[in-house]
Amino acid sequence: MNPASSAYEYEANPDRLRTAPLGASQPLQPSQDIIAYLKEYAREKPEVAALWCFGIGFVLGWKLKPW
């Protein structure tokens, strides 16, 4: 990961800048990690992210239609 893209993660989640003392484990935060990854991916490849959103919305709309 290049330094420019990691700056977005630090802006979105400033708690990641804090470091734990040696030997202490940091709690896992998979939902926040996934959201940060998806935001970074959407910034790097907006066309692909838009197509995924359209495709997921199309399938959900088709399967969840009220009639």
C-alpha cells in the first residue's frame, strides 16, 4: 500500500495512530477494516465500485420485488 492511500485510512480512523504498549494485543475490528478497505478501493477504482453497486442493487431489486 502506498503512503498516499494509507493517509485516507488514518484520516477516517485516527485511533489507528495510537500504539499499544509492547506485549499488549490490539482488539480486532474487522468491520472497520473492511469499510476502510472498500472506501480506499472505491477511491482508486470508482468505475468498478459503481458497477458492483449497480449489479448488487439490480439483483436485490429483482429478487425482492413486492409482486
